[in-house]
Amino acid sequence: MISIYTGNFMEKEKYCLECGQVILGRADKKFCSDYCRNAYNNRKNKASSNLIRTTNNRLKKNWRILEQFNTSGKTKIHKSKLENAGFDFNLFTSIYTTKKQSTYYFVYDQGYLDIGGGFFMLVKRD
């Protein structure tokens, strides 16, 4: 920072966190433009690992498949339909076990329960 004299007091120049240009305007401003703010935050928040990015994409795909087949909030479906759509049964975000020991697997708010005979009950958590 460089001190410059602007009348009755000394003021320090601030520089954009992304491009380094001098910032004009409010004292708490950190970026010179919306472009620099977006570029800085996109770079900072980018998933640092390819594994994380891939896993998140696969979870989103599972969620979309469950949402596509479960239009009414509770649907019975054969396992083969889920498999043919590319559903990965090894990827889910949480498990819920009921008092009757039924285990629901959830991908965010969309879930499924193995009801036997190759069928699953798709549910949506409210």
C-alpha cells in the first residue's frame, strides 16, 4: 500500500485482490470490478481435487435419475430401470434406518428402499 496525501489526512491506496489495479470507491472494496470479483471467487472456490469434482457430478446424476422416476413423491420401480439409466448404488449422501429396521438410502432429498424381488421404493424427503 502506498500512502498519498488527499487534503487533511493520509489515505492508503488499496489494490484489487485479483488483478492488482488501484481500487477507487468505498473503503471496504476489495475488487476493481465485478469481473475481478467473479474470477477471484471462481478460482478460490473451484474444487481442488478431480476426485471431489467427479464424485459431486456422479451424485448429481444419481439425484437426477431418482427425481426423473419419482414424479409423485413415492414410486415403485424395478432395479433394472435404475441401472439402465446409469444409477450408481454405491453413491449416496445419507442413510436412514426406521424403527422397523428398514434402511433408506438418500441422495440429498431423494431416497430409495430395497423392497425385495428386484424392486425399489423411491421416496422424497420433505
